[in-house]
Amino acid sequence: MLTITHTHEAGTLIDGTSKGDGTADVLKRVGWRWGRSIGTWYVPNSRDHLPNGFKINRTVQALTAAGFEVTTELSMEHRTTAEVEAGKIARQADRVDALNAKADRKDAADTAAWERVETAMSRLPEGGEPIKVGHHSEGRHRNAIAKADTAMRRSIEATADAERARGRADAAAMTTDSRYRPVTVANRIETLSAEIRKLERRIVEPRFDAERGYVPATPEQIEAARARLSPYIDEKRDQVAYWEGVRAAQVESGTATGYSRETVKKGDRVRVRGHWWSVVRVNAKSVSVQTEYTWTNTVPYPEIQDVRRPE
């Protein structure tokens, strides 16, 4: 018996599989991955989200068709976005520490490798003396060259490993900052708001009837859809509230600008990515700016860095 479980904190996992039982091929085919650190199969990016019903149902069908018995235990409860973000920040900090420690080890290995190169090179005859073929020193000379060559190759590999490890550590250190960039936060709010509207439309959208085509949803169908989708809508509303709070704090501190159609007028000049442009039209979520060509560019308000009046 296989059991697919889902919680908001752990994500979607499966219990009951064993090596060689045939489940691996099925799970890989439907998008699961093996988690070496947790010792089980999991659905990527399922942590901190409500269950993906489509992928879970597809997995159940594939495993059942392969002869397995499958049950599901899915929790529809979700943690607050504040808890989720705190967990992500903590995990990222742990990852940065681990990558920095790995980079330090690679740096130490690089230093040791270069020391071995210097030792090997010091054993070669001075002045680039050629090998004396037939001389009693020929074997020793050739061995010294081979050891120096091997040490040099390993040193080059160690240097490359150290550079890669340090690059990964530096990139990981910037991940949290990137998630909280003002423009990224503003875009995330817009995306989440659009997803909420899409889910709300799905509740009342027409249903397909084999005989009549698309027809208005009945009250029973609307209530069933609302019961199914409400947890997902509530989760996204909590996310919007969290990120709106983050953005409000950024605007208050001056990290974000917070311009809108109330503060930007036609004829103003706006600075975007270090360049100044004239505003030719003010829209609900963006402004249209004049370019060097015959067309205009659209700039979302969060990307505006500064505004100057015509006077």
C-alpha cells in the first residue's frame, strides 16, 4: 500500500515505496523526484503550498495502472505567510552557512594543492635542464616531471572547484535580498492578485454540458467549486496581505518609491533604471513614456525611481 501525504510545511510525499519495486519509473514519469536527504520521493515546489490536486490525481492513476494500491492523506490547512517566509529565510541562512563552509574547505584544498605543486617543482633540476637519456638520473628526472605535472593539474582543478563553491555561496547569500527587492515585491502582489481573481472566476464560470455546450453554473455547482477553491483563495489572500505589509514598510522607509497615477502626471519626467523619460500618458498601473523612436514604452509604477515636474 502506497500513501501520498501532503502538509503545508512538508509538501507532497509518498510512503511505502522501496528500491526495485517499480515505483521509481512511474513517479519520475509524472514529475516526482527522489529526496536523498529525506529518504523519500517528493513533488518539487510543493512545500509551503496547498496540494496540487491535478498532479496528485495523475500520480494515483499512474500508480494504480501499474498495479499499486494508493491512498491519500491531504491536509488543506496552510500556515501564515509570515511563518512560511521565516522558514524560508532560516533555511536559506543555513544553506549559505553550509556553502560558505564548503567554499572554505575548497579554498584550503586549493592552497594545499599549490603547495604540492611548489614542492614538486622544487625537485626538478634547476634551469630547465633536459633529461639525460641513458644517465642514471633519467628515471628520477622523468618521475619528478610526472609528479609536477600531476600536481599542477590537480591544483588547477582545485582552484576551479574553489571558485565554483565560492560563487554558489555568494549567489545563495543574495537570494533573500532578491526576493525582497521593491520591484519584485510589487510584481508579486500583482501576480497574486491576478491569481485570486482567476480562482474567483473559476467558481462562477459556465460549465460544459455535452448536449448544450457551455451553460451557466447551477447554485450547487457554484457552492461545490467555492468549497474546493476557498482554501487556495484564502492562502493567496494571506500572501497578498503579507507582501502588501512588506511594501508599505519599504515605501515608509524610502526603500520603495510608491508612485501612482495620483502622484505622476502627463508631462512629468520620470527616472527609470538611471534614465529620464517624459510621460505621455498616465495609466492605472503604469505610465507611457516617450522614447527616441516613434513608439512609447510602458513603465510600471514600482519601477519609477524619481519624478520631476515640467517646471
